[in-house]
Amino acid sequence: MVSAVFHSPSDAVAPEAPVSANRLAAANEAAMPVEAPKAKPKRIPYDWRGLALKVLPPVLSIALLIGLWALATMKGGSFPTPAATFDAAVKLFADPFYRNGPNDQGIGWNILNSLARVGMGFGLAALVGIPLGFAIGRFEFANRMVSPLIALLKPVSPLAWLPIGLLAFKSANPAAIWTIFICSIWPMVVNTAVGVQRVPQDYLNVARVLKLSEWKVITRILLPAVLPYVLTGVRLSVGTAWLVIVAAEMLTGGVGIGFWVWDEWNNLNVAHILIAIFVIGTVGLLLEWALISLAKHFTFEED
């Protein structure tokens, strides 16, 4: 007899429902670690205070100068007011490169002629002064021989050399260039010699052990170490040259900013003289800034 096995409905196992793809994807995403959102880099605020400290002091100093100038000329007189000087400057720079003859040219031509004389005199001084400074700093015999001459001639006023130039060259333009040369050579000689003397002796001892030639000692050891001193001497020489050329041109004549100032004085045009003063100062400041920027690229300071 075959017995039948009966199961109650409660004992029956229900079939598993199929799992959808969306549910699997959601489960996988839940199991994966959640990445934290990347923090945005903090934006560094602009240093407005630093900018104000750089800009405001010079602006205030110029404003103070103009204010005192306006107060001093309020009651009139032969000295022009700031407004009258500004009007004269606008007319002057409207055509800075006119030519009405050899002695009547625009202020632009006068500035360019003065810069040309400064460049020639300064260039000759650099060709002579920098090698001479290397020789003085490198060799004790040259130092003892040349140092008394430098100590004797360096304090002489640059304009004292102008009659010597006129006597030697018989012409105003070479005499002015000679004056620039003789007054701008001393800072380059002295600063270059000091730089060479401050090169550590260990460097020179290593060069002696390696039996380097004098040319390699100068180009590989001395020149990189002395270059900041050379550029300092160059900067001082350019300032001195631009300072002297104005006085030299007043005495020699021709086309130049110094002669232009003297000619405007003869015409009693004080406004143009004031404009020339600002132009001379601006050109000198630009030359100074250019050489300071150049020197920063060759100056290595330890942090």
C-alpha cells in the first residue's frame, strides 16, 4: 500500500522572486564607499592694504608738493602756478619733435641728444672702468699703484674736467662726452674692485689646485660672484652721468636738455624750466628703475 505524503500549505516554500537589474545596481552603489566632496581651495584675498601702502605715500607726497606750490603762487608773481605750468606742458608735448633750426628744436630731440651723450660717455667708462676694477681687486701691485690716483681724482668736481675736454678736443660735444666719462668711471672701478676683493679665498684656492688659467678664473669664478657689485657701480654711474650732463650742456651749448634749460632761462620762460626739471627727474628715475630691475636678476640672497 502506497502511502501518500501530504504537506500543508504552510510548509510549502515560496519561490524566490527575480531580482531586477535596478535593485542590483542600487545595492552595489550602496556597498561602494562614498567619496567625500573635494574641498575648494581657499581663495587668497587681494592685499589691498599692501597696495595702498605702496601707492598712497607717493601720491600724497606729490599732492603735498603741488598744494604748497599752489599756495606759494596764489598771490601771483613771476613764478608760474601749477595750472599755468600744466597748460604750458600740454602745449610743449603736443609737438616734442619739431625743428625750426639748429638751436630751436623740440624737447624730445633735446632729451634724445642728452641721452646719446650719456650713453657714449657711460659706455666708454664701462669699457675702461670694469676691467680696471678687476685688475685692482685681483692684483695687489695694481691696487697699490692705482688706489692713490683714484683717491686723488675721485673727489674732483666733474665740471672741473670740462675745460680740459674743451682744450683737448676743441669741440663742445666731445668735451661733454669726456666729462661724462671721467665722472662716471669711478663708481664702476671702486665697486668692481671691492667685489673682487670680497670673493672667498677658498674659491681661488680651488682654482689654484685645479690649475685653472687666469681667464677661466675671471670668467668662471670672479665674474659670477662680482656681477652684483658691477651692476651697483653701473647704477651709480648712470645717475651721476645724467646729473652731470645737464650742467655740462649748459656750459657747452648745442642741442640737449641742459642747453634747453639755459635757453629758456634767457627767454625768461620759467614754466618751461619747471617742466624741464620734472622731465630730467623722470628720465633719471626711469634709468634708476631699469638698472635696479636688472640688478635684481643677478643678485642671489640666502633665504
